[in-house]
Amino acid sequence: MIADRVQLQQVLMNLMLNAIEAMKDTGGHLTITSEIRVPGELLISVSDTGVGLPMDTPDTIFDAFVTTKPQGTGMGLAITRSIVDAHGGRLWATANNGPGATFLVTLPID
């Protein structure tokens, strides 16, 4: 499968913009890393020190029309996940030990 550069750029931009927005009231750090985890798999992580994930149902943030933002549409993470899925990858989020959250993307590579 050949990756769509524009779609993957949209994935990274959305994750970074969400992280920046999560830190807008407190400041913080945005960390982006990438590594080859196993042969044929790229792992990208976008981590922030913002407000974190909803405690009760953190995975619902990927559902369409679910938002934690006052002006959010609830479509950004749903579209982001569908792009990653269409590229044969996986997108999920974990709460950090300290403040914030980390969003992880795996993508197949040759």
C-alpha cells in the first residue's frame, strides 16, 4: 500500500493541534517521537502535558461527534482514526503518569 502523504500530514497536524489546545491554559510541553518498533512497523507518539483524557470513557474521544471542547465538532479524532485505519495502522491514546495524554499511531512500512 502506498501512503497518502496529505492524509498522514492531516493526522499529525490534528494530533499536534489537539495537544496544543489541551495545554493552552497552562502551558506545557509537546513531544513528538517516531521509531521503528518491529520490522515493518513505525510508531509515532504525540505527547502533551495538558488536561489529559476523560477519566470515565477515554476511548469515546475517537467516536464521531464526541468532543471535550466548547467549540469542537467531534470529528477531528474520528477522521484521524479512519485515516490511520485506512493505511493499515492503529491509533489509540493513553493517559500520562503526570499531566496530559499520549496519542500513539502505528503504520506499516516496507
